[in-house]
Amino acid sequence: MVTGSTELPGPVGAGVYNVYTGGPAGSIVPTAAQLGLEPPRFCAACGRRMIVQVRPDGWWAKCSRHGTVDSKDLELR
């Protein structure tokens, strides 16, 4: 979880992998993700598929290696 930090947490921060496709960082981001309609599905640090739960007020995503991140902590609702 993010508390008082300006850096994004490992699962959705800058990394080697695209958080929406699981491909290399810098690859094309799907249109729905560009519009903010799609939560991240892959960990940016390791490329593993994350467990994602979408709620009416946001989402949370959990990487088995790098922990959990919640959209309310990122203010991405």
C-alpha cells in the first residue's frame, strides 16, 4: 500500500513489463486502459498475472511476489 510516497508501488510502478498486457514496458497500451476503464492485470516488476478485484468505487490488485495495491491509495478512481 502507498502511504505518503510519490512513487508508485512495485506492482503498478515503472518496471520491465506493461501492466495491462504483460508485454515489454513501452508496448502499446489498450484503449480502455488509456481511458482509465481497465485496471492493471500484470505486475510491472515481474510480469506475473495479478489477482484483480473490481469494485464499484475502484479496484485492488495483488501480485504474489510484490504485494497489494489499491486504486484508492493511488487516487485513480
